[in-house]
Amino acid sequence: MQNYQSGGRTRNIVNAANPGGAATIANTFTSVTAAPTQSTDGYANFGTQKMLHIVTQNNNTDGTDVKIVVWGYHSFSGVWAKINIFDGNDGKSQPLIIETNKEISHHCFVNIEGVERVAVQCYAYTGTGDGMNVWLGVNTI
């Protein structure tokens, strides 16, 4: 029996690291990492969905500070670029940066319409511990 997959719109969040699966961690950071450069880096935006959901969990028990930035890739340009968010208060666009301290979790979401792949880079990491986990999910609404 053939299982058809339209790649269309989804209300439920699809795990980008394991489409069809649950609870798969996309990244665990225990040090600074490099920005993505290859067209195969990061994770595919399953079905080219509209929204990216990011959940972070900092498992470090000391005063560690972890900073990550989210990147998007478009095949039309062949270039990775930082995903920006628009701040309606000051009218400026700034890179999506998540900063977290010890034992803190965050959930945020951002519009990624047209982005084909997403990657997360850890650009600041101090302290010791079990690192920071990052889950990535995509959906339409």
C-alpha cells in the first residue's frame, strides 16, 4: 500500500530533525559551533512550512550563558543567512538570537516562509554541564 505525502499544510508541529517522529533533539551544544556553509547543513523545512518553532533547554547547572542564532537557506541564492525578526517597537529587523542562562527553557516561533533549510549555531558558550538542547519544529499556523 502506498502512503501519500503531500508536503502540504500542517497544523501540528512536525519535528524537523525527525519528520513523523517526536522528541528528537536537533542539536545539543556544549561549545561554540561554526555557522552553516553547505547546502546540506541543518534540517529541511519539511513541506516548506511557514512557522519555525524553537524549544531550548539549558541543562547546565552553573552560571553558564549560551547564545544561539538561527540560520535559513534558500536554494535560489545558495546562501545561508541569519533569520531576522522584525521589532514593531523600533521598526528594525534583527537576527533571531536566543540567550539563556542555567536551567532555563525557552519556546519561540518565527515566520520562515520560503526558507528551505534551517540551522542553529551556538556562538557563545561559557561554563560546564550537560549543555543546551535545541528542538526544531515546523508547521503552517
